[in-house]
Amino acid sequence: MQPASKLLTLILLIFMGTELTQVLPANPEESWQVYSSAQDSEGRCVCTVVAPQQSMCSRDARTKQLRQLLEKVQNMTQSIQVLDQRTQRDLQYVEKMEVQLRGLETKFRQVEETHKQNIAKQYKAIKAKMEELRPLIPVLEEYKADAKLVLQFKEEVQNLTSVLNELQEEMGAYDYEELHSRVSNLEERLRACMQKLACGKLTGISDPITIKTSGSRFGSWMTDPLAPEGDTRVWYMDGYHNNRFVREYKSMHDFMTSDNFTSHRLPHPWSGTGQVVYNGSIYFNKFQSHIIIKFDFRTSSISKSRQLDYAGFNNAYHYSWGGHSDIDLMVDEGGLWAVYGTNQNAGNIVISKLNPNTLQIIKSWTTNHPKRSAGESFMICGTLYVTNGYSGGTKVYYAYSTNSSTYEYIDISFQNKYSHISMLDYNPRDRALYAWNNGHQVLYNVTLFHVIRSEEL
Ligand SMILES: *[C@@H]1O[C@H](CO)[C@@H](O)[C@H](O)[C@H]1NC(C)=O
Ligand SMILES: *[C@@H]1O[C@H](CO)[C@@H](O)[C@H](O)[C@H]1NC(C)=O
Ligand SMILES: *[C@@H]1O[C@H](CO)[C@@H](O)[C@H](O)[C@H]1NC(C)=O
Ligand SMILES: *[C@@H]1O[C@H](CO)[C@@H](O)[C@H](O)[C@H]1NC(C)=O
Ligand SMILES: *[C@@H]1O[C@H](CO)[C@@H](O)[C@H](O)[C@H]1NC(C)=O
Ligand SMILES: *[C@@H]1O[C@H](CO)[C@@H](O)[C@H](O)[C@H]1NC(C)=O
């Protein structure tokens, strides 16, 4: 608590200057009380001020509100750190692109100067590459603006924090309503900014980092993208069939450094490696069926179970590596998805958006990509990315956007360090790909490209 004398002065000042009722909370037990005003022998105004009991201080309504505000600002600071990290990461990519572009431009000019009428073919090739890259320039410019925006957020939050700290010492000296609206406004802008920065088109996959080496050739592992702040529990499922034990590691650190885990026994074994943990529940494909089960870890019980109509199972439409990987469940920024093949779509991939509570299909998209010739697939911002295979040199080469119901061929290669990938899933919270790479659990960062228009903020 602040020094009593300081508060006393403050209260007196307020008492003389403004209406008391605006400043002090209604409940006299929880506040400072000014009882009377009279004149002493020398004609001065005298106030009797009674301080609240010490134990009451913490219950003072305004103190409580302040504490909430402070907490909000702390939360915002955390969000900004995340934003900052992401922006830095993407900025590095952008800078690399910029250097490439500049280099190309220089080379282009050299060719033009030294071989004026010469090597038409080379000239043409470079020109084509140049044309390809040119649209990126405005994108790069906007990106720099994003980075500036994050800096500005940082300054605003720092500013706000110091105002709040002062305020704790001199309650009432600042218009609380105004402060509250400033925090809310900032929070809203930050959220919009995070959302925009979070979504975009996949443009790169980093080198992998091996988190752990354990388990068989096939399996899956993940963290919950909706877990509360600080909850980094790791979920681990070894094998693709006839297993029903899910390991829970307390944290990513525990997962990396120990073999201390809790085991959860599912009521049914799973099929494939398409499980996903989302908001405290695991969603998995029941062995030898096209039933999807939602199992709540909090209550250790099935909270929903539903048949995924028309979905092939039992190796009818597996990924190219086999292993009953017919039905792949995944989560992106937009929610829960199921990826599978159907007879109706001639064994090509069908994408369905699922309601995470009822497991009902909200909407489906039919692609022209054969499920059996896909290595793996993952969803980012409503776009399904498909890899070309599970072994050898791997790349993401097909992208289907559910937003526009269109597909395109792309070419984003990534390292298949241990030669066999049986699971590859995006986590929208970490913006990373989780992979099961031949008994190794590895992570990749992804780079997404997004353009923010300043008028949207
Ligand atoms: C701050 O974040 C924590 C954890 O996510 C949350 O429980 C809490 O309600 C948040 N506080 C405010 C004021 O938003
Ligand atoms: C920080 O606060 C001061 C005083 O409230 C204000 O004048 C200034 O513009 C603020 N700066 C930012 C970046 O919001
Ligand atoms: C393992 O985890 C349990 C609970 O999660 C904990 O009580 C125990 O101390 C841990 N053991 C080691 C060796 O870390
Ligand atoms: C996550 O689970 C909590 C508690 O069951 C629920 O209140 C919340 O709405 C869920 N969030 C989403 C996005 O489904
Ligand atoms: C989805 O499409 C709409 C309109 O075509 C566009 O405005 C929006 O930015 C797209 N969203 C994503 C995530 O691509
Ligand atoms: C992803 O990026 C973050 C932040 O730059 C970094 O800490 C982490 O190690 C990276 N992970 C991978 C797999 O490269």
C-alpha cells in the first residue's frame, strides 16, 4: 500500500476541488471517509478523514479494477512479444528476398550492358525471373510498415504501464474511464493486428529442429493450440494402429529432457496418425471405422462420437505411406478440419470443416488431388497444403484454398531429415509444423506472407 500521508493529501485536495461522490466508492467501509468540515479557531477548514482498515484496502473496488487493468496490460505485453517474434522472423525472410531481388537487378543491368545484343536466351530467363519477383516489392514495403506498427504498439503499452504504475500510487488522479477506453482500444487493435499477421500464404518452411528421438517409425505428437498461456503440455501417440495410450508430458521442456509422462487410456484404439488435440480434447479416428471420437482429457470421457459420412477407411484412401492414414484431423486458425478420400470423389481428397462440439460437417470441398498419392497434408489459414511424398526429397506442391475453392501447384521444399514422415501438422499458436520423422519428433517454422492495409487497423 502507498504511504498514507500521500493519499490523505490527495483525498483532501479532491474534497476541496471536486464533488466527493465522484471520487469515492459508495460503500463507506471500503473507502476513505471524510466526515465533516468545520472551521478551527483560526478560521481554517478542517476535515476529519478516516482511513479504511488495512484489510479493506485490497477490496477497494478501484484497486481491483486497477489490478485488472494492469493484468490486461501484462497480457498485452505478452501478445506483443509474440507479435514481435513473428514479425522479426518474417522480416528476415523479407530481407533475404530483397537482397535476392537487388542482386538480380544488378545482374540484369550487367547483362544488358556487357552483352548488348548477345545471349538472348539468358537475357530472357533473367527477365522472366525478374517479372516473377517484381510484384513482391510492394509487399515488402507493406511488411516494413507492419514492423513499425509493432514498435508503436510496444511504445504505447510501455506508456500505459507507466501511467498505471503512477496511478497505483495516486488513485483517482487520472480519469479512469479514459484509461479504460485506451486499454480497450489498444487491445482491440492488437487483436486485429495479431489476427492479420497470423494469416497468410505459405511461402517457406525452415530447417527442422529435432525435439526428441523416441518411439517407432510411425506416430504423432502435438501441443494444443488453444491451451491457456503457459500450458505447453505435449501429447504423444506412438504407432498407427491398435494403440490407445496417449502420453501427456507436463511441458515441452519435460518432453525434451525426460521420460516423465502421464498415460491416458482411450476407450477405443485409433487408426492412423491423424489425431489432433484441440481445446482440451483429443479428436481421433476410431480403429477400423470412419467414426470420429472426441475424448475430453478433463473428464476422461467421450464427449462426442460421430460417423464421417462417405470417408474411406481401413487403407481405402491412405496417404502414400499407408498405415491406415485415411482420415486426417487437423486444426488451423479457423478451427477443426477433416481430410479424407471418398468413392464419390473418386478417391480424391475431400476437405470438411467440422463443428468441434457436434462433429457435424459445416461445409465440404472436393479437390482433384488423389489422396493416395499425397505424402501428408496440413491446413494453414483455410488452405490445405499437400506434400509430394513421405520419403526422400519432400516438398509442398499442391495448395487448395477453401476460401476461393481453387487450387494451385506450388514448390516449397523442406528437409526430410530422417527419411520417413508419417505425420505433419500445423499448429496455429506456434505457427510451426509438427512432424513425426522416423522415430524423431521434429519442428519446422513456417513463413506466411500477408499484407496488411493500414486503413484496416
Ligand atoms: C490474462 O491472461 C490470462 C491467461 O490467458 C487470463 O486468464 C486472464 O483473464 C487475462 N486477463 C485479462 C484482464 O484479460
Ligand atoms: C504517452 O502518454 C503521454 C501522456 O499521457 C502522451 O502525451 C503520449 O502521446 C503517449 N505516447 C504514446 C506513444 O501513446
Ligand atoms: C514426474 O511428474 C510427476 C507429476 O507430473 C512429478 O510429481 C514427479 O516429480 C516427476 N518426476 C521427475 C523425475 O521429474
Ligand atoms: C474451449 O473449451 C471451453 C471450456 O470447455 C469453452 O468454454 C470454449 O468455448 C471452447 N473454445 C472453443 C474455441 O471451442
Ligand atoms: C478469402 O477471400 C476473400 C474474398 O475473396 C478475401 O477478402 C480474404 O482476404 C480471403 N482470406 C484469406 C485468409 O485468404
Ligand atoms: C522458430 O522461431 C522461433 C523464434 O524465432 C525460434 O525460437 C525457434 O527455435 C524456431 N524453431 C524452429 C523449428 O526453427
